[in-house]
Amino acid sequence: MSNFWHWWIVLLTSACLVLVTWVLFSTRKAQRRDMTDETTGHAYDGIEEYDNPLPHWWFVMFVATLVFTVGYLILYPGMGKWAGVLGWTQVGELKTDQLKHERRFAPEFQRYAATPIEELIKNPKALKMGERVFINNCALCHGMDAGGNFGFPNLADNDWLYGGSADAIKTTIAQGRRGQMPAWGAVIGDKGVKQVASYVRELSGIDSGASQDDLDAGKKVFSTTCAVCHSADGTGNYALGAPNLTNNVWLYGSSQTQVEYTIRKGRNGVMPPWHDILGPEKVHLVTAYVYSLTHKAE
């Protein structure tokens, strides 16, 4: 905070306190008289207001709030850069609460972290904790039910870009992933894009309406440009994060226009690493939760 804003806040706050105090006491002095039946002369929805001073208890409450305000501004930050006598900060309060939380739950997290994921999915309490971690950190992209969104994979359908084993899921969450579909528009031309898009949709069981000649041409282009990542039969490659194109599961949409756009312009998908943010124990728990979505405990 600059010195200008520091003094602006100090002066404005102080002026407000002085003004409120002056108004309170000056009007109190002017109203020292007996209670009467006189009104202010105004009517509000048929209700008339008596022209009498504040009740004593009400006046005392006003004074108490002013005293409290001054005491608060001495003890806590509120006057520009003034840190307060107690040195309290929001960051400090947060860190204190986090430390208390860690001390309370650390033994439980460590116990779960020592349990293999295949065994951990049999523990309802552990899965509930993993679900809460997921909702707080992962649901923004993958949805509250892990059903995914446009460009973000569905984690509950057993279709995986980098593998669905417990170790593969844990690696994905801890280290993150960076997938890249290169743009092929400039390489294969607009006609090639349309033909490959039609062929890929046919691989997934969608009737593209394309002629057999276009499908054959699309297959030829696919085998020379796309098969190196997606494999010759289009079933994908876990090592590269290349999706299976034969199961009618689409990350960016299955319409002709959407598939053409993916081929023509390419796609870039980033899954951020969560190891440093969540820590190994919470990564282990959220892995168990995600793994449990497609693997029922026996």
C-alpha cells in the first residue's frame, strides 16, 4: 500500500469517527428535555414519529460501539498500514488454521497413504475424504460427478488417455499431463481434413454420410499422418496420451464440424501437476477416489 492510500484511509476513518461522535453528543445535548407527545410533523405510511431524544440505553449503546471501534482499530489492522498491536493478519490466521488441521488429520492421512489404492477403495471413509479433495480441487474442470466437460475428460467412463491403472492415474494427478494434437490443416489441406474427419467418425460407428471414395482417401491420409500416434487401427496410445478413436468417446465433440476443427487447428490439453499443491497423502486419496469410479471394491 502506498503512503498516499495509507494516509487517505487514516484521515477518512478518523474524520468519520470524530464526526459521528460529534453528531451523537451535540444532538444529545440539544435534546435534553422531558418526553412529550409532540411529533416531528412527518407521517410514514400513516405512522407518526415522536419528537423525543434517544432513550438513554440506546445512547449508551452508540457510545459503546464507538469505544469498541477505537479499541478494535488499536488492536487490529484497519488504519492503512497500521498492523495493530496484536499483529494479527488474515494470512497468519489461515496458516494457524491450516497447521491445526494438519496436526489433527496428518496421522490419518499417513495411514491411508500407506495403504495400496486397490485396498483403499474398500474403505468408505477414505473414499469420502478423497471425494472432498476432488470436489475442492478437481470438480471445476471435471465436474462434481467427475463426468467431464468439453475439453476435460470424463473420469467415470473407463476411457483413459494415459491409462486407467492406479499407478497411471496417480502419475497423472501428481505430475500432470500435457497433451498436444498438432494442426494438420496446412499439411493435408481442407479436402484431406474433411476426408479424415469422415473416416475417423466412421471408425467410431458414426455414419458420416461421406462417399466410399472419400472414406478410402481419408483412411489413406490417416495411415500416413495419424496412425503414428493413434495407431493403425485408431485405438490410441497411452504412452502419448493419444485417444482411442474407435469407441465413440469424444473430448472435443463428435460432429463433423468439431472433428474437422480438431484436425485442422489442433488441440492443446494441459492437466496441471498437483503434487506440490495437495501433497502426496491427498494425491493418494484422490487417486483412490477416481480409481473407485470405474473399479468397484470386491
